[in-house]
Amino acid sequence: MNERDTLKINKQNHLEIGGVDCVFLAKKYGTPLYVYDKAYIENVCDAYQKTLNVEYGLGKISFASKSFCCKDILRTIKSKDLGVDVVSIGELKTALAVNFSPENIIFHGNNKSYKDLEFAIQNKVGLIVVDAYSELDDVNEIANRIGVIQNLLIRVNPGVEAHTHHYIQTANPDSKFGFSIGIEAINVIKKALDLKGLSLKGLHCHIGSQIFEEKSFEIATEKMIDFYALINNQLGVDFDILDLGGGFGIYYYDGDKKMNLSSYQNFIKKITTTLKNKIEQVKIKKPYLILEPGRSIVGEAGITLYTAGRIKEIKDLKNYIAIDGGMFENPRFALYQAKYSVVAAERMNNPATKTYTIAGKCCESGDIIAENVSLPEIKEGEILAVLSTGAYNYSMASNYNRNLVPAVVMVKDGLDYLAVKGQTYEDLLKNDL
């Protein structure tokens, strides 16, 4: 466990998050239950933006809301004066619902429809990140019809390999995202510069997710600035903005590096140092820097609480603990074999004497949450906690097998409150005809 002041073992030998006993939370709200440490989220936001201000002085952290999007988290992000990036009208409407300033919203997506773009432009979204050639024509037509000039970035692939699961690598030449740096990207840039309804502010890249190697970000930064210099020489354009995306890794299990606020500050320092040195070397204008962390802000802040159900022991083969959740509220193992730390929330310091596979309740053999987990001998009814579930769990939750999406609870300084109500069966059935 990656312990911190707000995630630790209390005097009752229980797991405690945000000053609140997890066993108490499970009894109060029921399980499965998403729980978020609000203070940790705020601290990471502060560490990112303050370090960017000190080390570079010109830029903004923009929260990648795809990692976790609801009104409460976006209110927190807004209170920290961060921006937000969205990839759907649903995420955009959530940001607007909490009065997020449109100029601080970035709209991403590789297949934004005409209606999506129209809604974004009508609502004065600060930046649209273009991910397809024909998208330029749609943005231009809408902007001209409405009578505005739409600011945009173009997404490019710097071709930097990030050593992570291939499903979450996003900057390879054959990626569904963006344009490869070189003649392909130059042609798109030329077209954008010729369209009267657009103002091309710069370029965006994102090399992948769950990355621990600082070198990957340094190389991507250098490649992007080299390309900026090339565009300046060939087209006489000085871009105002550089968006380097996000992708910083978090601690999930013992094979991962344990991260803290200093670790994330160091990512910013490495990127900004590389950026400043490279700008000085190629002699271009200093761009406004945008970074888009998501997982690293909310990932370790979130845990999921479960109640242990049936225990199945197969002699000399495997021990299963079936929980009251599963792939309907955490599909990441089923998608790309994501690994997690699991703890017995009411017996934290007890010796781990058995190895278990944590299985969900869905009718799928692949409905697994974690494999080869060392725990005390577990009995039915005990509370288990799966750690580092704050990113891409609630976001990807579904109603598979007609299960319900759990509630979201926020905790801070010993207090807890409901941020998102859990679904009811009435919610589940209300759209059926």
C-alpha cells in the first residue's frame, strides 16, 4: 500500500481514508462503493500548478476529465483554477453545469460529430483539438455561420514509444489519434492556416498513459519543439500554445513505483527544463504550456469497497473470493489485465496467510478484479478494499448483467458526503419501453 497522511491504518487496525474509517463507510453507504480522498486530489492539483508556475511561468494544468467526471470533481478542479479537457458532449455539459469557464475547456476526440462541434463552438469552448482532416472543414463552416473565430490545436504524433500496455499507447504512427509529425501534419497545418473561421494556436500530443519514464516526456518535448522550429522556418508561423498531454503513472501494485507529490513535481520540472533548453537552442517564441494529467490526480485518491461473498477453494489450484462488484464497476482487468492492490479493510495488520483471486459477480469467466492477492484468511461478509481505483473505474462503469453503478462518496478531514448517488433499479428500468 502506498500510505500517506490521508490513507493509512488506524488504531482499530482498519483502513482509513481522508480521516474516515472504511468499515464505517461500507456500513453507512453499502457496497460496492467508490470513495475519494478529496484532500489528496486538491494537493496534487496544487503541486502541479504551483510547480508549473515556478518552473516555467506560462501555462496551465488542464484536468483530463475522462479519468473521472462528475459535478463534484469538476467543482474541485475549478476551485483550484485548473482547466479541464473533455472528449464528449456529456463531459462538456458536466463542466458547463458547474459554471466552468468555457475559455478553460479543451475539447478532444477523434470522431467529434458536426453536432458535437456546433455545440462546443456555440458554447465558446476555448480550444478544439482537431484530430481528422475533414474536421477542419466542419469547424470552419460552423464558425463562419455563427460569426466567430474558433481557436484550435492540431493533434500530432511525435512517434515516442511509451513502455506501457499497447491499448493505452497513443502516439504510434498507426494510432487512431492525430497526424504523424512530418509532411502529413504539415499539410493539415497549411489547410488550417488557410481557413478564415479558424485560429490555429498550436499543436497537441499525448504519448500514452501510466508512464513512469521521465525520458519519454523529455523526448516528446524535444521532438515537438523541433517541429515547431520547422514550421516556423517553412511557414513563418510562431505558435502560441504547446499542449503535451498527460499520462503520468500511478502506483497500483508492488511492481509499480510508489508516487507522491514530489514525484509529480519532478515530472513537471523535467518537462519544463527540457522545454526551456530546447526553446533556447532552436530560438523560437516561448509557447504557453498546457499539461493534461488525469489519472495522477484522481487515481490513487480513489478506492473501492466491497463485501466478500462466496469463498471457493479449489485444492492445489486456486482460491476465489467472490465480491458484490465486478467488471460492471471496474472493467480494467477484463480490458487490459490491470493489476491492483487489495486489502482486508478491517484486519489491515493481520498476517497474509492465503493467496486469493478476487472474482466479480458477473456471468463472465474473465470477470476478475485481481489475481494472486495475499490476504488473511477471508470470511464471508468481510470488507475488502481495492486501492487506486479513482481513475477509469466510475468512468467506464456499465450496467452489465443489469447491475447498478455504485455511489461515489467524498471524504476529507474526517467528514464524508455523497457526491454521486448510486443507481436504483428504478433508474435502470426508466428508459425501457
